[in-house]
Amino acid sequence: MFGLSAEHLLVLLVAALFIIGPERLPGALTTVRKAVVKGKNALGAMQQQITDEVGPEFEQLRKPLRELNQLRGMDPRAALTRFVLDPAQAPAEPVVPAVPLTAKVSGVDMEAT
């Protein structure tokens, strides 16, 4: 739950027991649970409203963002392997470096090496 391990939840529960007190702890937990459920329902309703209003354009926007997110987590070795083994994924145009290869980067002369 919320990316917390059982140990973390136990520590939070014990801390809440000391801070809130044993008499008010069940009521506080119920209030927190209701707030979380209410927030989850509000987010679901908001997502459904966006989907209804934007329609297919929303899916067209999500696909490139999903692909970008996949590329963001890819290291150079995985990217090279993907492009070598699946040529359909390779870019149509050659990638041009932003910095010319003859430029000095961090005090290193690229022409001398």
C-alpha cells in the first residue's frame, strides 16, 4: 500500500498510537481511509471526464507519451540492441549530434584524440 513495507506501516501505526492516543486512533484511521477513498474516486471521475470531453484525441496523446516513457527508461545498450534487432524501430533520419564532433567538450580536444 502506497509503496510502504509492512515495517514502515507498523512504525507509522505505533507513532500514530502515541501521537493520537488509543481512544481516538480508530476514528482517525476511519477518517484517513474515507479521505483516501474520496480522493481516489475524485481522480477516477476526473479521468473519466477528461476522456469523455477529449475523446479519441486523448488516446492519440497518450500513445506518444507512453512511447517516450519507454525510451526514457532505456539505457544505451538496450536502445542499440532494440534498433539492431528490430530495424523497423530505427529512426528514418540519421541522428545529428547537437555539438559538432570537432568542438571542445570539458577541455578535451576531440580532434586530437
